[in-house]
Amino acid sequence: MQLNWTPEERRFREDVREFVSANLPADIRDKVMRHQRLHRDDYIRWHCALDARGWGAPTWPGEFGGTGWNAIERLIFEVECFSAGAPRLLPFGLSMIGPVLMKYGSRAQQERFLPRIVRMQDWWCQGYSEPGSGSDLASLKTRAERDGDHYRVDGQKTWTTLAQYADWMFCLVRTNSEVKQQLGISLLLIDMKSPGVTVRPIKTLDGGCDVNEVWLENVQVPAENLVGEEGKGWTYAKYLLGHERTGIAGLGHCHRELRILKDLAARTQSSSGRPILEDPRMRDRLSRIEVDIMALEMLLLRVAAARGDAPPGPEASVLKIRGSEIQQDLAMLQMEIAGPDAWPYDPDWMEADAPFHGPGAEMTAASGAGYADMRKVSIYGGTTEVQKSIIARMMLGL
Amino acid sequence: MVFEYSEEQQMLADSLRRLMTDNWTMARRRARQGGLDPSAWNALAELGILGLVIDAGHGGFGEPPASLLPVHLELGAGLADEPVIPSCVMAATAIRASGNEEAARRWLPRIACGEAIFSVAYQEPGRRYATEPRDCRLAGLVLDGSKHLVWHAGAAHAWIVSARDAASNEAVLLIVPADAAGVAVTQTNTLDRSRCGRIDFKQVTLSQDHVLARGAAARAALDLALQWGTAALCAHAVGAMARLLDITVDYLKTRKQFGQPLAAFQALQHRMAEMVVAKEMALSMAYVAAAALTEPDARARRRMIAAAKLETARSGRFLSQCAVQLHGGMGMTDELEVGDFFKRLTVVELLLGDSAEQLAALEETA
């Protein structure tokens, strides 16, 4: 066993920290640290800065243009980036369709799409959930009928994150209604500019519109955009979901948010006039969350080291459950620190150019919205209830 | 102990429930947002809601403080955003408790019929929930300073403002008309679709009529206003919880996944049961808060109110989180009512003293 960071791992952490410090644009960092809204260009700028260093695909093997880092290095990279206020790398290409194409895609698809993901030339979105198929994803109804060298796709997807910016969608469709549900699903790659694709924003609790409905009306999709085989889409979907769940643990996010919280608590006065950070009750709360994050990190390291490059197993569910709880606790604690100042709110305040007065004002203003928004982490990527069922079934055989 | 509603209380609850169901639907609530709808306000006035706890001698309905419970349970279930609590509960209490009969005669009847809308301005920027005024100073009869987070500040015709007398250094409670020269209101929207405001007083010249109380009387009147407001808010929150519970049960019965209604899943049934427990505990504490208003022992009263606020906020938070979770992705949208209830129950913690304040009050009176 080697339970402490090795000199190589420490050096790697230093390298990443230095790079981010020198190359993360200050305006993007400020938006992230202040919980302000990021826009299309912000994500692209940061990804391109990483790509210039050869780090455009930090979780991919070198063979496909990635950094070839091991699981520990990948974790260090994520934590350091998040801690410094870098926006998360969009998972849809890098963590979702990318690995699926690497494992199940044709050579032509790999050559066409993978380099463009590395260089952030294609923005991907995820066509999975439907109004009638949330937790029960296998019941999805979006139809794809083969017609010569095309598929004709009809249906509706929902909760499609950032589809308004997307160039491509990887889409689960039903190609066969005669067989058991799971066996009639296929995975298609759909050009968002295709005629018949309509994106409509869904307004969420915090007043933002990061998720969308996507209508597909008689959309023509070339047959070569089928990933793997017809009827195997469910297998690919499950493979992808495993990757999604590990990322969602949000370790980097937790590290960063805790730092932000401590800073906020130091700058905010309690009713007694002293900084809230001096309140023993608050110190206890912060200590407990720090313990939680420490445990989450070690769990991630254990799982990462055990799996290596193999796809995530049911332990991803443990990570997702605990990671989402801690993220929600952090958001609530921020609102508590903000106290009465968390009550006034206007969605426009989430924009970087919103007028504020006084230090920390943006943080208190965003804390109520942040708390509301964080309720989603126990819902998306498979609800906590679904994760618990997976644990019961797959880890306990119940 | 008798828990049955009186005839008046039952009638008030029934007619208010009908009014909320018909006229405080989600669509109508949202359409009315941001401003005070006169017909909605009048509907409440006509039912006697606005003058509920103002005595008949001053134009009110003359109900005992306990009647706040059935009434605000219904208002909360309808997620009513009208300034009933700041005006008809808090300001009316401050005026009554001040002992200033002139002010009572001038203002209480107008508050009771809805003609005058008040709010209470006691919080100062950077001082969280502190009630001793420091920033706002009264030099002679000239007021300077700022208040913020004033509930429905923009809708009010006048505010009860706490200030410090520059000469005597004692607390004073003032009635400041919104149209006084030197007054500036900056309104903001709030997380729960309500409105609050910051008020800046710049050399506002008042008259003796505007001084509601001084010294100990001023402090006592403000404390009582906050206690009564808190009791009403607790009932409001519980009403919202009860309605949210019903909404969530309906959703679970309707929404199907895996070939059956979500209501069939035991894990979700248990979660709903937990929500029921939370609501019942909070409702019980709303009763404690109502009882506190007629508790003669000041220390006991303070503890009961603090405890009620603490429990209501915590239960409300838990129940509203569960409701969103049980609605799945739909719970995160702006489209459903769930979000509106969730946000109101979230801000209950932030109004009139957060949990840290309540715990401090319990410690001080231990």
C-alpha cells in the first residue's frame, strides 16, 4: 500500500496548479468564484486554453488525443482546476459520448468526432430523458425508422442541458417496438442543425434556462450516425451513465465551495457584530463538512485506483449519493451564512455585469438561488432513490 | 386546553379556504406578482382578515390572537403574498402595544379596512437581525439613516421605523409616511416572488404625531410586533406545508414510471410519511406560537416563539426539499407550483430571525 501522495503526484499537482494560475482568464475565474452565470464563450475559451497545452481531453487515453493520465492524476487535475475557479469541462463530449465512441463507435465515427471533442469544436448535448421517461429511461418512445440510407426520427427529449449551444446530440431512440424495451433501443448521433430539430428552454427554479426540451419532427439522420449496432443502445447508455455518475460526485466543486464558504463566513458579520467564522456553531458545521469531503475524496481515490480504466461499477452510485448530499449541504450552509441577505433575489443578478455593492454582496445574493439550484443534484444523473436501488441490487444482491 | 375552532374561527377558515382556492390559484398569484392587486386586497378586507386581531373599538374584527392560526394557515396554503403580516399583524401590534392612543385611533381603523398599508422597518444593513437601532438616528424630529429588507416596503403607505434618539440615546419607534420628503425606497424582488425594499431617510422632518413610542415602550412594542409576526409566519408556513403535501401526493398518484404510479413505491410512501410527521410537528409548534401570544410570562413567551420559529423553519425546509425530490425533474422547473412553495418555505428561515437568532434567544432565556 502507498497511502500518501507520491512525489510524482505532488509534482503533478504543482504543474496543474501553476498552469491554471497562469492560463485561467480572470474574468472567467471571477464568474465561477462568484457563482455567476457562465456563457457559451466562457466554456469554450477555457477548454481551448487547456487544448493548447495538450490537455483538451484530460480523461482520455493518448491513443484518442487524450493526456493518458491515470485515475489518480485525473482526480488531482479536476480538484486543482475546480479549486482555482475553472469552469467544469463540459461532460457531454468528454465524459459521455467520447468514451462510448471509443469503445463502441466505428473507426470513421472516432476519426470524425473525437478530435473535435478534444479541441472543443463540437458542443454535444444528451438526448436521453423524455417527458414520460425519466427514471424509467428504458420506456423511451422517440422513434427512429430506417428508410434506405437514413433514419427518420420523431419524438421529444427533455432536460437537455445546454442544448441551446449544442452542435450535436447523442440520442437514444427506439428502433424496435416488438421486443423487450431495453433491446429495442439504439444510439444515434444527430446534427442539431438538421431540419426538424427544435430547442425550447425550460426555466428552472433559479430563474435560469440551462435545460431544454428538444423536439424531433421527421429528422433525417444518416445511417452512418448509428453508434454500434441497432438494439444495443441500452448497453451503450448504461456504460455512459456509469461515467456520468462518477463525475457527478463533484469533489472539485466541494473543495472549491468549502473555501468560498470559509471566506464568506470570515467577511460576514453575525448579529453580534463578529465574523460568523468565529461562531463555534458555524465552525463545527464547517469542520463536519470538511470531514465529509475528506471521506468523499478518499472514496473516489479508492474507487478510481481499483477500477483503473474499466467502466465504473455500482460504487459510482455510492459516490453519487454522497457527493450530491455534500454539495447540497454546502449550498445550504452558504445560504445560512448569507442569512437575511439571501432573501432578495432577481435572476438578472446571476449575470457578471449585475450591479452590486459591498464585498461579498454577489455571493449572498446568489446563495438562495444556488441552494434552490442544488436540489437538482439528487435528481439528475439518476435520482438518489434509483442509486439506492442500484446499491441494493448490485452490491447487496437484494 | 381546547383545540376546536370557535364558530367565528371555523367560518373564517372555511371562507378563506374557498377564497384561496378560487382566487389564489398559481396563475392568478403569478399574474399579481410585483404589485398589490386592489381587488385581492379588498377581498381579504371584506372577510375581516385585515382587521382580524384589531379590537372592535378600533374598527377591527376583535378576534383573539389565537385566531391568527386558522387564518394564516389558509393564507399560507394559498401562498398569499399580500402584506397581511407586515401590516395587519406586525404594525397593528406595534401601534396597539405602544400605548399611544392617538396613533391607535388614527391608524388602526384604516389598517383594519385595508385603506392603510404598513410595514415594519427594523433591520439595518450589515446587522442581520439586530433589533436595537443604530444606523437610523432621530435628532429632534429629523430622521437620518437606512433600513433594509423591509417586507413590501413599496406597497406601504407608512412604515413603523425603529431609530435611536440622538440626544437621549434611547430607542424610538416612529411612523414615517412613505410620501415624506427625504424618503427614498429601492425595491427588489425576492427569492419567493415577493418584494422587499431598502429605505433611505435623508433629513426626513417628522412631527410629534409621528413618534409612536420611546425608550422601553418602543423596545417592547417592536418585540411584540416581531413575536406576533413570527406566530403568523409560522402558521403561514405550516399552511404552505400542508398544501405542498397534498400537491405532492397528487403528483405521486398521477405520475407513472416503470408501469405504475410513483405512489406504489414503498420508499416514496415512507418519504411522504416523513413529510407528514414534519408537518404535524410544525403545526403543533404553530399552536405553541399562537399560545405564546397570550402567555403572560415574558420569558416563556420568548422561548415559545423562538422554538416555534426554529421548528417551523426546519420542518419547512425538510418538507419542501422532499417535495421537490419526489417531483423528480419536474420539481426543478419554474412551471409547477412546487417551486413556488419550495421557495416560500425556504425564505421562512430568513424572515424575522434565522435559526441562529432563535437558538441565541433560547440560550439567553435558559
